[in-house]
Amino acid sequence: MNNRIFECYKDNNKYDVQIVNVIKESDGYKIVLPKINCPAHLGFEILESNKIIGFTYENYFKDKNYYNTGYIPQYSIIAYDQLLFPSSKSSTKNAKTNLLHFKFK
């Protein structure tokens, strides 16, 4: 059996898995995740301040956890393939980070 069709992340540096966007919404934060071009991609583990808060098979995750006023959640992700090999952990991103990277044209 050829395991290559079930794995994406055995070689951790093959895919650069990064959060696409974090959007503050009225009922929480929407974390937009990358489209992974690997048939064996399973899903994403979502971390806030290095604590696991969920897992999704989709290209987004909705964080409805309550945070104290003024606190800005810090998100990162780890992708998994069908053999449960993990990707490297992404860089940290938050809703404020998006505003800092906005470029005027």
C-alpha cells in the first residue's frame, strides 16, 4: 500500500500552513483557513494562546469563546493529514494583525 496518497505533512516543510484572516464579528471571531492542495489533507487544529480550542474540516473556524474586554485572542493552527501527520504550527495571527497589514492603494 502506498501511504503517499494519505499523507501531506510527513515532510513538515512541504506546505506553509498559515491563517488567511481573522475577522472580529458580533458573536466571536471567524478564522479563515488556507485551501490545502493535497488530497490527503484532513483538517485543522485551532489554537488560541497555544491552547487547543477546536478542530475543523472546513476552511474556516468560528471561535465563540468569551474573552475579557480589551483582550485580543492570538490564534495559530496546525494542519493534519489522513495519517495524522501534523504540519508545522503557523505564525500567530489576530484580528488586529489584519488591520496592520492593510495597504492603501
